[in-house]
Amino acid sequence: MKAIVVVPTFNEAANLPAFVPAVLTQGVPGLGILIVDDESPDGTGRLADDIAARWPGRVEVLHRHGRRGLGRAYVAGFRRALEQGADVVVQMDADFSHAPGDIPRLVAALADYDVAIGSRYVSGGAASEDWSPGRRALSRWANIFSRIILGLKTRDATAGFKAWRRTALKAVDLGRVSSEGYVFQVEMAYLCERLGLRIGEIPIKFEERHDGRSKMTLGIKLDSAAGVFRIRRRHRGIRPLS
Ligand SMILES: Nc1nc2c(ncn2[C@@H]2O[C@H](COP(=O)(O)OP(=O)(O)O)[C@@H](O)[C@H]2O)c(=O)[nH]1
Ligand SMILES: [Mg+2]
């Protein structure tokens, strides 16, 4: 089995050197990493090339140019991973919010599901204990809003830690994914539900990032709210795969 962890980076130079070995030593056979960097001003792209040279055949770097954005980075990364023949694709942040130690559990869950979501909002899951009540409420609210507007059953619709079967990504059809930024996560959750894919929510503890800064701002959050309506307009006609 070939599994590729797709990790988007923007200014993650402080986290990446520890992140790569932490992922590659999880004991998942055939596991590789694809780093998707959007011309980080802090030199993450060059650093990623250096790290890749130390892990031949296991780490690859995709350098994107032009307009940046999490959604675009993920679509490019997923496409590359499928081209490389990945049977399983994992997506996660580079900042240790998603514990590399949880990768084996998510991948194992694909025995029963088409997509396994590392979920904060199921029993046993948790958001960061370091978060202020305000930040916690905002994350909760973003989730509730997305779930109500789109009628989602998924408890953690904004989750960014997931494992995909190759067949699930093929069914989603990356060509119809339109989100540029963070709302990408919600769009993918909605597409999975519209298509009737088997979705498993695996409890995880979401940690505060180790180093560096979040790229999420209030402006982006408001933009994402509009994005949720756009997603509904675009995809509500999709019917389940038979
Ligand atoms: N390639 C790429 N990665 C991004 C972009 N924005 C954020 N990221 C990465 O996506 C992950 C999540 O972003 P982060 O800022 O930690 O968001 P938060 O966890 O919601 O605070 C991290 O690995 C970031 O480096 C982007 O525009 N392009
Ligand atoms: Mg983060």
C-alpha cells in the first residue's frame, strides 16, 4: 500500500524540520510526504527541498506559484499524490496541531470508511486546551454554521486532518472543488456527504500549533461564511453514487 501525507505549508520553517521525521517514523508502511509550499517568504520551500534530499524517495516538494490559498494547494497536492499512485492520501497541517501519532489510527479506519476525519467534536475528541474561550467558541460556531447551512451530519465539518481512500478522492472529482482557502475543508465534507461516501469520524485532540503563526484571520473567517453559501449553490444538485 502506498500512502502519501499531503501537507500544505506557508511560513512553517520553524516546524517542518521536526514534522517530517515525526511523520515518517510512525511505522505506516509505504508512507511518504508531499509538501505543498506557496512561495513562503520565510524560506520554507528551500528548507523543504533540503529535507527532501535527506529522505530520498520518501519526501517530495511541490512548489506552487502565483495565487496562494489552502484549497488550491490541497487540490494540487491531491492531484500529484494520485498521479504518484497513492492508494491512501492523508491531509494534515505542518504545525503539530494534528498529531503525527494519530496517522496510523486514521489510516486503519479506512478499512471501514471511504474517508476518515480526525474529529474534535465527537466523544473522545477535543479542541486545544490552550485556546481561549473566545477562540473555542469561534471554532464551534464555524462548525455549527456550516452544518446548519449545508445540512451536514459530520460533526467536525471544518476538520483539516483526514485520510482518504484513493477511490474517494476520485469520486469527489477534484475538478469541481472550487474553494481557494480554508472553506475547502467544508466543501470536501459536503461533497462526501452528497456523494454518499462512508465517512468515519475518529476522535482526535487538536493541539495548539508548536511554532509560527496561524494564517487564519477574522477577514478570512467572514469570507468563509460567504463561501459556505457558494458551496451549497454549486453542489446541492449532486446525487449519491449508486
Ligand atoms: N500551501 C499553503 N499552505 C497554507 C496556506 N495557508 C495556510 N497554509 C498551511 O495550512 C496549515 C493550516 O494553517 P494554519 O495557519 O495553521 O491555520 P489554523 O490551524 O486554522 O490556525 C498549515 O500547515 C499552514 O502552513 C496557503 O495559502 N498555502
Ligand atoms: Mg494550525
